Amino acid sequence: MTTEPSPDTLPGLLDHARQDYRELVGLGLSLDLTRGKPAPEQLDLSEELLSLPGGRHSSADGTDVRNYGGLQGLPELREIFAEVLQVPVAQLLAAGNSSLELMHDCLVHALLGVLPGAESRWVEQERIAFLCPVPGYDRHFALCERFGIDMIPVPMTADGPDMDVVEALVADDPTVKGIWCVPKYSNPDGVCYSDATVTRLAAMNTAAPDFRIFWDNAYAAHHLTDEPVGIADLLAACAEAGNPDRAFVFGSTSKITAAGAGVAFFGSSPANVQWLLGHNAKRSIGPDKINQLRHVLFLRDAEGVRAHMERQRALLQPKFEAVARILEAELGGTGLATWTSPKGGYFVTLEVPDGCAEEVVRRAAQAGIVLTPAGATHPYGDDPRDAVIRIAPSFPGLAELEQAITGLTVCVRLVGYEQRAR
């Protein structure tokens, strides 16, 4: 139950918040909640990778992983992640360590080459635009800015992007070429796309014949509860709807094994896979197959991935529970904030009163608590409401995290009560 302070109680609440903030600054903290990086303890779970593949240097089909070739990646690794990413093995590529690189390359190849179904290269067209569900992932937005792609914000709902808005925008405008999607435990609010949303994305009418869904399934296996959420198979839905080339599926082991030395994946229709392979053949003679073999030997199969992610969950879940506990204890009932309770992924979204997020982040930085910049969850860094703050609980130790979240709540109370007192 939200309790709005009365004119009589507000001065006392504000004085108390100011005193708490002075004490917070006096602690001389140096804490960083900016990015969703795995903690060292999470990375230690994959320490065995560093001793693999040992003396072995051939894959299941006899390929010498030390040599050139194998542009599509090791079949046995693709078999492991075909189930995780909901992509048939033959339509899945295993590449280098970064799915962001694959997204970057797909944009470059669409700009400079011709996508299946396209009438011309994107670079030859007067305007290119992407739909951006908000709040969303800042690196997606950075890619659009890098290539001069206009960004159109679309509100998020509990079921994914507002499909009424999406369908209206893509139906009549051929310059709208794509949409960014983090469909499972989305960054930053933890939303999982409903089956109805996936069906509508697959079947909707688009004015652009080369429209693409950039399906960044970064958290496909990253559960935080005993009840893992499942999402519908987008590739199958697109094929069934008669739009087989619509989806680009991306994933990686970055937050599964070694964040800087994992394996990235691309899945799509046969036509899109051949399109990407054709372009990739001109920039590489093959991925790091030794690293791919390491992952095969370490993870073994899809069940091995699930077992490994349970070990990851054991480290992450207490941190997310701590965030929820502190936010409720310090801000519950104040009317100054709402927050998400994700069932997976890497982030918690904190919403503060309109016009307060940037000031909360600034005050936190002055107290030694560094947060992702306010506005980073929106295209061009502009949150029109100035209300959304992304919390990344994964990297700090539990004691540091508790200290940082407690300090953050002090800043929220200070800024919120200052705004009400104006």
C-alpha cells in the first residue's frame, strides 16, 4: 500500500533523507552497478575450459580444429545449442565469441549487400528505421546510431512490445526494416514474450519485403527460479506464417561460460544462413574451432548446459533476492519507486517519479555508487519521462551489492522528497 506523505510529514521525511545522504557520502564508497557482467565466482565455474581440449584436436566428424575451414562451426556444438536457441542444427551457425559482432555484421551486410527478399541494398535507400521496444538494450541502440538507422520507440507491455503499435508502424512504411527483440528475460525489465506476441510478430503484414526481427535471445538459459519460462519458437512461427526469412536469431555463451571467450550463434532460414555464410567467407576462413571444441567437451549436451546454469543460478539468485528485499524495506509504500521482479536474466528495472532518474543517478555517483546513465534504456539516450534506472546486480559481491542498493534507495528518497517539496 502506497502512503503519500502529508504536508505535515514531508519536511521530516526530507530532513531524514538529507541526513541519510550526508552519512552515505561520508562512507567514501566506490561501487559499480553499470553493466551486467558475470562475477568472478561465475567465471570460475568454467575454469575447466582453460585446460581443454587437452591433447585432442579433432571434432566428431574428424575435422582438425587447428586448421582453416568449418565456417558454419562444429556440428556437435550446434547440436547442443539448437535446442537452447530453438533453431534446427542445419540452420544454426557457431561463430566467434560475440553475438553483438554478429548483429553488427548482419546490419553491415544488409546495408552493403542485398538481403533475401530485398529490392536493393539498404545503403541505397533514402531512410532505414528500426523499431526499438523501450526500455531496451543500449548496445542495440548504439548500433543503429553507428549506421544512421532511425530508431522508433515502441512501448513494452507484460507480454512484449505493444503489438498494436508494432503492426501499425510496419504495415504502411517500407522504410521500417526491423525490430530489436530480447524475447526472454528481456534487458532490462525481465519481460518474456507471450506466445501471442511471437505469433503476431511472425505473421504481421510488413510494407518492407526485407523486414527482419533481430531476435537477441541472450538469456535463453538464464533462469532465476524453479520455474523456467519457455517462449514460442519464432523461426517455426515465421515459416508457418509464410515469412521464413523474417527472423535472425542470436545467442551466445557469454553469460554461460567465459564472457570474453565464449561462442556466439546465428540461426535463421536456409536462405538467410547462406546469405550470411557467403558474406562471412569473405572476412574469415573459419571461426575459432579450438574454443568451440572446448565448449563441447565442457558442456557435453543441452542437459549439461542446464546443469551448468543451475550452478550459475545458485550464485545469482541470492543477489536478486537481496535487491528485492532492500528495495521493499526502504522504498515499499513510499510511492517513490516501483521495480521489476524478474524470473531470469541479468537486470532489475527501477522506476522513480518522472523527472527524477537523472538526478538520482547523479546523486548516487557523488556518493560513490556508479549506475548505468539514466536514459541508456531508450534510443538516443533520451527517456522522455526521465524515470527508468537499470540495476545490474551480478558483478559485485553480495555485501557490496547490499551496500550499493541501500545507498541507491537513500538517493531515491532524497530526490523524490525534494521534488515533492517544491
